[in-house]
Amino acid sequence: MFEIKTAYSKADTAAEIWQDLQQQLDEQHFQFGLIMGHHSRISLLGELPLCRYSEQWLGGSSCLGVMTDQGVFLQQDTVAVLMIKDQGGYYGSGSAVIENSDTSKATTEALLKALQQAGRPYQVPELVWCMQPPGTEEAVLLQIEQVLGKKVPVYGGSSADDDVSGHWLQFDGHGIHQQAVVIAVFYPSVAISHFFHSGYIPTEHKGKVTKAEGRLLQEIDHQPAVEVYSRWLNRRINNNYMQETTLSPLGAVITQEQLDLPLYVLSLPTNFLSDGSIELFAEVQQGQELCLMTSEVPRLLSRTGTMCECARSVLPQQRVSGGIIIFCGACLLSIKDQMSFVHDNVRVALDGAPFLIAFTFGEQGYAVDQTNRHGNLMYATVLFGETDAQR
């Protein structure tokens, strides 16, 4: 038996949140629980006896709020859960605090705990889900691949707040953290499908990264990055960087040999420095080709529903039990008053099946080139079918 169930609360206290969840989840027991919400409510989770519903949890803070099949909840008092009941599957979660900036060590520790909790320490999972603080994503993905190899899809989103002020939180079912890696491993009894993409298209403006270090883009075509980017935009940006750059990010060009088409993993400019460098929310590599990307509000509104349709199309009989969706927090902030359109599109695409959408400050997923990648302004969808793919 496989079932997904969602529940939510807009209560002010831990006791009231617990009461709301109990009323909606009854006395059931689940194999896994995903819990997301505003950071003001995630901070209360330590007071809830969530282990009564499941021993395995992953969660954290989401920008402004959350969305489920039950509605759009972008208020600061919202928390929501997506529960998986899978008597034929195995699930495990683990966490570790990042100490001395050693993200790799924390990732390995969290992953090994998750594998142990699933009871499958020597079996490669079908999918890995991760949550971490912004700024650690590339290191987390690299270390997961060091342990499991490059063929296991890794999905997730970085914990977020409302304004990049550092109030993001992670939750592992027991404790609340600000600097921790939380990982879940899935061995479901049903087929799953997944999709990782953006709602942006390339422009004619391209250039090569000639100087960069991590998330600091210093030069494009041997010129200060700020000058090149401003010339591409045909305007200068002096403040409100994320607000001004959300519809005009930079895309790292990745060649997809099988399709003979370029892929683009996006990086969001977040700050312009006096030396002409640009701080980004994702790493770029020296020698990479960058392209100025663009989008429009209608495209951002429709993209999630389109992705769900694509992911659903590869499920047996195209039947879906439910899904987990990651939606970029920066995109949300630019279209938050129109999110009812996103909700309607997803409900139609999934035929009313339960889902949870979290709004993150960094998105991870398995790209079309069969590589796990971190990007900004991306969308990630994982859908669960109703039957096993082999049956």
C-alpha cells in the first residue's frame, strides 16, 4: 500500500499546531515525513512529538510560507507536512551540524545515518533528498556523489527566509539547526519520476568566464563582470540586486551531447562589488560560457505545471499518488501575488493528487545531462506513481 497525505497549520503555538496536524492525520503511522514552513513556525517544531507519526523526517524553512494541494499559504504562520505511507518501501533520514565549515564531513555523516535508518546501508537508494543552508550546496552534492556515485538522482532545496537575512532553519525530526545538512534516502515501492529545469530562455548575449573563484564572478571575456553584465542589460543596477536581477540571471552553458543542445544552470547575481566583481548564489567555473537569460511572469507562473506534466508522462499509466516540488524563493518574491495560478496549474497537472511546494534559496536536481547540479531560479519536481515500474 502506498499513500501520500498532506496537512497544514496556521496556528500560533506549538500546542495548536500539533492539534491541527492530529486532526488531519488521525492516528496513522507513516514511513517518512517532509515538513516545511515559515522560519517562525519551524522554530517551534522541537516542541512537537512528531515521532508519533514517523521516525524519519526532513524539513526546514521556506520563503514566505508553503503551498499544498489544499491551498496557497504565504503567511508567516504556516507550516505543512507531506507524509508518505509505504509498507513495501524503505526510507531513512539523517543530519549533521556543519562544524568548522566542513560541509563534506557533515554530508557524509548525515548520509550514512540516513542509509542506516533506512535499513539499507549497502544498497544504493533510488533517490536522495537534501536540505542545507545556502552557500553549501555544491559541496553537499559533490560529497553525496563521492559516497554513492554519480548515477543516483539527488534532489532538494536550500532552507530559506523571507529576505536573505540568515533566519533559515533545518529540521531532522528531533532538533532545529541553522547550519546543518539533513539528508533523506528513498527506496519506494512505487515508480518515481523527476524533472529539474528553469523557466528561462537564453538571449544573444554570451561570454566566457575568464576569472572566477567559487561564487565570485570577477571577469567575463577579460573585462570586469559588472561592466559586461550591465552592458548586456543596457542599464546599471545600484541596489535591490536580487529584485532587479531575478528576470535576468546568468546561465552556465552545459553541452548535452546526446541531444546536441545546450543546457543552462542558472546563477542569480546578488551583489555588485566596487572592484567590478559580481557575487552569485551559485558557483561558476573559469572557462565556462555564460549566457544572459531572460523570462517573463507568465512563463514563471506556468512552468511548474508544465514540469509536473512532463514528470507524470513517464509514470506507468501516467498515474500519480503525489509529489514534492521545489520552487525558487526569488521567483516567488517576484510573482507572489499571482501564485494562485501556479496552484491551479499543478492541481490540474496532478489530477488533484496531494503535493507540497517549498520555496527555497537554491535548488538541486538531476539535470538532463544525467548530472546532479545546484542552480538558482530553478524548479525541481519528484512525483510518486501508484505502481512499481517493473510490474
